[in-house]
Amino acid sequence: MAVLITDTCINCAACEPECPNQAIYEPGAEWSMADGTNLTGKVTLLNGKEVDADEMQTALSDEFYYIVTDKCTECKGFHDEEQCIAFCPVPDCIIPDPDHVESEAVLLERQTFLHG
């Protein structure tokens, strides 16, 4: 499953540079699927949604750091554990996202899709 940053986030930014998918953004920051990936132009995500990878999207939070679910691979294909959780100084600030439960196979497929 993807992970999410809770409202206990202190906005320290420790997690952001550790994400191999550049799926973590600061409060209020716009984002795109192309950021930190090999995606460009019109693409069809693994969930079937068609997007322009280069198009900037509205921030998902103005209050604390956030994770773009469609870019999160739980660091599968890069590391043995989620780097955002490992580097976060606030216990239980970054947790599994119960709304996005995914198998390791799906996470690895996403990693290949984003960086292949």
C-alpha cells in the first residue's frame, strides 16, 4: 500500500529528499507525475487514469507535507524499507494508507512504470 503523512507532521522536510520517486511535496507545492520519474507527455497510469505527466497539479495539502499516491512505491525496487518513515523524526507521522492497499507486485510494477 502507499503511505501517507498525517497531521502530526512538523514540516521538517526530512522525508522529501529521501523519496526515490519524488512523491513527497512540501505544503502548498504543485506537483507533476514527471517530477523525479521518466514519464513525459500523455500517459495512462496503472489505475487506468490518463494524465499529462508534465502538467502541474494542485497541492494536496497546504498544511503539511503530502505523498502523491500514484507515485509512491513504498521504496520497492530501491530500498528494503520506506525511506520517508525511516528518516521521519516524528513517530507514527507517516503510516500505511488504508485507502490504498497494494501488493508488492503492484508496487514493483509502478516502480518499473515510473522509472523504466
